[in-house]
Amino acid sequence: MNYNELAELVLPNIKTTPEDIEKRYPPRELPEGAKVTRFAPSPTGFLHVGGLFGCLTDERLAHQSNGVVILRIEDTDSKREVTGATELFIENLNHYGIHFDEGAVVGGDKGNYGPYRQSERAEIYQTFAKQLIREGKAYPCFLTAEEIDEIRKQQEEKKLLPGIYGEWSKWRNASIEEVKEALAAKKEFVVRLKSTGDPSNHFKFTDMIKGTIDVTENNIDEVLLKSDGIPTYHFAHAVDDHLMGTTHVIRGDEWLPSLPKHIEIFNALGFKLPKYCHTAALLKMDGPDSKRKLSKRKDPEADVAFFTKEGYSSEALLEYLMTLLNSNFEDWRMANPDASITEFPVSLKKMSVSGALFDIVKLYDVCKNVLCRKSAEEIYNETSDWAKIYSPDFYRVFTENPDYTKNFLSIGRGTAKPRKDFGLYSEVQEYSGFMFDEYYNENGEYDERFDNSLIKDVLEQYLKVYDYNDEQQDWFEKIKDVSEKFGFARETKQYKASPESFKGHVGDISSFIRVAITGKQNSPDMYQVMKTLGYDKVVERLNKQIKRLSV
Ligand code: GLU
């Protein structure tokens, strides 16, 4: 067989050679040990939280080694492509602060190793496919869908490995005349790898996460180019990762079964194999004792946008993903409470082999811890950013008087033990709403043990003594005085020692004032709340409640 002639027949329009292409992708000049990684999503839907997890792994490993992380869009499957998905990916990744050195950006590319959308690289793949045909390592296959079905049926009956290989591939050894005839008849064809593997051979392979694994040689004549000349993932990733200088392919372990094919394709192309790191899927509890993969279809939290919408801080989600990434992250965080996650040394060796549990309750805890350490200014800015999109009415109220809102947010912040009132930006609305008339609940619920008329009298008395300029201690003394006046203990201790001597204690009186002013049973420090609200507002609300309780 004259393979040169075959190559010309199959891909006559390809005039470039692998050497021409290699010239466009010179070896990278990077420091020793620098890793080149890439996040390579297919734009077939939303950004999966597992994708973000993988992407964070890519980013950390590249940047902590002074390497490069690339965003490559694997859009070779036009049937499954969702319009706008690429832009959505880019937007979401930006939102999570994942910084790519190279790759697809909205409306184009950034970097010298592109194009970074596979759909723009057809000529490159075809050039390498042509070379493989020229070397007798690939061939055109004109099998129709019906013929392939028939082969599958026969293989099933005979309990043989399914697929096009060996004797099942009638085009593997077709003559040049047969190929010419098929081409003249305008039959559709794909280009397949001419596998030389034997599945009875096994070899050891070291995956950087899974460790040493046993691999069975591939013998499938895998499709390299589909009938439209567009490559399959298997072929495209080999060509791209070679040209882009990827050192570590970090991808989901659903690709592990395809690894033998990939190894054979790399070998056929004469490319050095990158290091493979197959990450286990994120899991969720499914009943008390079983776990399952976080599902794109079943679980709303599989979509990264879910967290954005619900008001999770992007920083907190990344922080939580770090705990799933490396088991020692939490200890490190305890020892380094204020350090940036970028200071944590991520290790492939500490990654879960069998799957990490994505626990939304734990994530929420992390959110509280992250938000309580932020300054009032940060909470103000981040909540505003969230509310602007997801709660515009609240946004208007919240941002009307920034200093007022920030003063309120600063209550209980910046201390050694900051308050953990909320974990989500959406909860800031509930937390701070009473500071604004629009969200203040006039119908707050008082402790049912006490009569309305008593509460009203207490509020009236308090109003008489309330002075905006009181220092905190005097302010509290006055509440104690009111307590005593109404037969309540000045101190909780006193009350506990002899509850029958009192109607209640100072805490109960404080809670009347709290409910009156905030409409809630819980609030941050009332002294500061009242200072922030201002004299007029406090008096207005007390009066309103006195009136309400009078009827
Ligand atoms: N496009 C592939 C996917 O979305 C990427 C796998 C890889 O990272 O190589 O699963």
C-alpha cells in the first residue's frame, strides 16, 4: 500500500506538515518543575461544581510551581453544544477569581499557543491525522452506521469485545482501489487509528492521583477524525496537550477507561505522554449510608451558578473546595487563619482517590467562617454586588446610605470572636433588614409569658429615660432601673437564685426593647444598633409599639 497516496486521497486539502505546526508551538521556557495544566470544558451546559474543583486543581498546581494554566474550550461536538455556554463558563470562572494565563476569553483568545477553541483548530488535527495515514498508522473507514450496528450485534452474540478492531474492521487493510471507489461514490468516512495493541497485554501505569494502575493495551481502531473532519476528544486532546506543552492532564476519572487509547494515540504520534492525574468525582449523601456522584441532572447544587444565585461567597466556595482537594487543608487553615489559600501547598498525593463528599452543610459553615472575618466594607461591597443582580429592591435600600449600612455591618466585627450571623449574602437581607423601614417588622413577636399591657408600660417607661447620648454602661443601667421598677431582677443571677421573687429579669426587659426596635428576637448588640439607628428612629419605633400594644 502506498500510504502517501492514501493520505493525499483522504485529506487532499491539507498542505501543512506537522513540522510547520510544531514551529508555531515552540517549547515553553519555564523554570524547572513548572507545571502546565489546562482546564478543558466542553460547552455542553453549565459549569459543574466538579468542574470548578478540577479547575482549581489546575490553577493551583500551575501557579504554585510558576507554571501556566490554560482555558481550552473543547467544542468539537456541535450536536451537544449549548449556545452561550462558553461565555457562561468564562463568566463563572471569572466570578470565582480563577485566573488563566492563556486561553479562550470572551470573543477571542489570549496567549501564543492558541487557538484555544478546538473548533478553530481543524487544520491542525487534520495535519496530524494525515501524517498518521502517511505512516500507515491510521486509515479511512467507510463503515456505515448500519454496518457498525450489525458488527455490534454479532460481537454481542459471540460475547466479544465491542468495537471496530482487527478482523472486524474491513477498511483496515482495504486496497487503494477500494478507497478510491468509495471516495468516488462520495461515501462518508471517518479516520481511524490502526491499533497495534493486544488486549491480552497489560502494563503498569502511574497516575499521579490513583497511583500505579494496571492498564490493558488498547486494540480498538478509535475514530480520530469524524466524518466532518472534526476530531474526537481522544485525538484532539493528544494533539492539543502536546502542542500546548501540557505537563499534567488533570481530568475526571470517567476518562480513566479511555487511557489505553490515549496512550496508544500519543505513541503513534510520537509525542511524549503528559502526566495524567485522574480526579475522583464529587459525591453527595444519598440516604443515610450511601453516596452517589453529584449529578448534573438531579442536583441543583451541581451547577456553580446555583451558589452565585443563592448568595454564597465565591471565596468561601473555593475555600471549601480546598478542604476537599487536600485532606490536610483544614489543619493548615487552623494554623494559618489569615493566609490566602494560594499559600497552601496543594499536593496531588493528598487528593482523594475514591471521591470526596460535597457536604453543603459543611460548606455553609465555611461560609460563616469566611464572612465573619471580613470587614464591614467588604461585606457591604460583596452584598451589594450580589443584591444588585439577585435582589434589586433590597439593593436599593441597602445602598441608599452606604455609611449608615456600613456602620451597622461593623457591629460585632473585627473582634477576636466575630459574630457569625450569616453565611450567605442573601442572609444579610434578613440580618440587616430591620435597619431599614422597608424591611422592619412592626409586628414582632414578644415573649408570650408577658402581657401586652405590661410590655407597653415597660416601653413607655423606657422611652422616658432613654437618652441617645448615654454611654453603654449608663444605657444598660437605665434598662436595669426599668427592670427593677417593674419587679424584674436587675441581674439574671439574682433571678436564678430566687425566681419566685421576680416577674422576670433584665434579659426579658431587654428583649421587649429589642423586639420593639428590631421586630426580632435576635439582633446584634442593641446599644450599637440604637446608636446606628439614631434617636428619631428609636423613638418613632418605641412609640409605634406602644400604640400597637395599647389596643
Ligand atoms: N472536554 C473534556 C470534558 O469536559 C475534558 C477532559 C480533559 O480535561 O481532558 O470532560
